[in-house]
Amino acid sequence: MKNILISGGAGFVGRNMVRRMMADPNNRVLFIDNLSVGTDPDGWIGLEKYDEKGNMKRYDEHGRIVFLKDDFRVILQEMNRDGSYLKKQFGLDFEYFHDVFHFAAIVGGRAMIDGDPIQVALDLSIDAEFFYWISRHKPERVLYPSSSAAYPVDLQSESGAIALKETDIDFKRMGQPDMTYGWTKLTG
Ligand SMILES: NC(=O)c1ccc[n+]([C@@H]2O[C@H](COP(=O)([O-])OP(=O)(O)OC[C@H]3O[C@@H](n4cnc5c(N)ncnc54)[C@H](O)[C@@H]3O)[C@@H](O)[C@H]2O)c1
């Protein structure tokens, strides 16, 4: 069995990843979302709920597909304090995660990026807790999604647009990423 952790698992990208991962019977999937933007999985997961206790929902009797409604930072801090937290608090057998997909973020599109950059900057705190946890837990694989916002804005003007490539980010001559959203992704 492979243990999979998906943060932001009720969001746009996360929902699709949860459905894809749970389709493989060899995967055990824990997904976490505070539902600030995400959609309650009861509405899209396509399975009857097996049980619900507090902020945890299980979608099968063996605990193969489990949802926790919480701030991902809180769960990360608890797991950092105590490696057996998920077992002790929820009775879950996820001692070690092989693959981790990190989609929990304040995204919100252009209006949010320009309109409330300080709220978007909270992504730095989500990512800081996340990177600290993976440095200790050492999953086999981690996926961190970047964004075109990480690239210098002067390469993304309306005139003379170019196809961006990874080498367009040069840490010696970094340029200016796109608002706090871009700074978060560049930092990540
Ligand atoms: N959608 C895209 O086109 C796109 C492109 C590039 C990168 N990305 C990146 O992919 C990731 C997911 O994007 P998305 O489009 O699915 O966004 P989304 O807003 O649909 O999903 C993010 C999810 O995170 C949850 N969330 C926010 N803060 C949380 C917290 N503190 N604890 C727990 N859950 C929290 C939200 O409720 C939401 O469900 C983000 O990192 C985003 O930057 C997305």
C-alpha cells in the first residue's frame, strides 16, 4: 500500500488529484482542506460516506480514503510535534507518507493577487510549515506547484510576450515576480 497526502484536496486541482489517486486500490489517500474555498467532498467524491467524527470523514470502512477539514498548518504543526498525531487523534494508520501533493494555498486569481496581496502572502506561512515538515518526515516524493507568477513581470508584458522557460528565472538577476503570489512561488 502507498500512503498519499494531498493538501488543498477540495480545491480545483486537489479534487482531481484525490479522484485520480483513490482510483488505484493500492493507494491510501488522506486529503486536507479548510474549505475556505474548496468544496465539501460529499458533493464530488462519488462515494457514500462511511462515517464522520468531528472534522474527519471516512469514505470507506478501512480508512483508505479520508478527509480532514482543518487548516493544513495546524495539522503540520501537530505532526511535527508528534509523529503519531494522526493515529492518536483520529485513529488513522498514516505513519509515513510516500507521495505528498501540496495544493493548499490562497489562490483566488487576478482579483485576489492584486486586491489583497497581504492575504495571499499567508501562502508563505503555509509553505514554511510544509517545507519544515517534509524536511523532517522525508516523503519519497513531493509535488509543489509553481506558477507563471514566479517569473519576472517584465517578461510578461502584453507587448513582446515570450514563451517562458525555467532558465528565465535567474537567481543572480532575479527581476520582480508577480506580487506576493509570485514571491511565494519563487520562494517555494
Ligand atoms: N489552477 C491553476 O491554473 C494553477 C496554476 C498554477 C499553479 N497552481 C497552484 O496549484 C495549487 C492549487 O490551486 P487551485 O487552482 O486548485 O486553487 P484552489 O483555490 O481551488 O485550491 C486551493 C485549496 O486550498 C485550500 N486552502 C487554502 N488555505 C488552506 C489552509 N491554510 N489549510 C488547508 N486548506 C487550505 C482552499 O480551501 C482550496 O480548496 C496552488 O498552489 C496554485 O498556486 C494552480
